[in-house]
Amino acid sequence: MNAANEVWETYASAWKAEGAEAKRAALTRSVEGGAVYRDPLAECEGHEALIAYMLDFHQQVPGGHFETTYFLAHHGRSVAKWNMRDGQGRKIGDGVSFGEYAASGQLVAMTGFFDVAAGS
């Protein structure tokens, strides 16, 4: 596993982590404090806004998390394909995310792409 992949997996682990403190610990190791997260449903800047969004995700999908199925990185950028899993490990969605990394190796931008159900 290369450095970008390790950072990505640490970031992804924050989505599965229980509670704000565990999420904050994973983000501190993988994401710069002012990083921007975007997906079709939200845009968040900074750890605290992202943690709040992750906690909301867990309210909607208890135990929900993401499993990386494909990862490539070069020149401070990455692309990851993933499956969304519920608390029982059942696949409930999939998508692709794009990451941008600072010279420190931490993520500075994460953008997720996935289908949004009508009415969401």
C-alpha cells in the first residue's frame, strides 16, 4: 500500500468510526484542518463540519461505512471506487471519489460522486 492509499484508508475509516472523537482522531491523521469535502448532497469545510455530516450519515445508516474497491494515485491526486455498506455489511450503494493531497501528504479536498435517489 502506498502513502496516498494509507492516507485514503485512514480517512475512509473515519466514516465507519463510532462517535465524534474517533472520527476526529482519524481525520487528524489523514485530512488537513481546512480541507473541503463535497458530494451531491453536501459541501463541508473543516474537520468539525465533516464530522457533523458523518454523524448525520450514521443517523440515517447506522453502522454505515465505505469499502474501497479500487484506488489509483499520482501527482497529489487520487481516485477511489467504493461500496457503501450498512451496519450488517450489506452493499447499499457505490460510487467514486476524487482526492487531492497537500505536500504534507494529507488530504485537502475530497469529492464523492454517486447516484442520488429522486427526492433526496
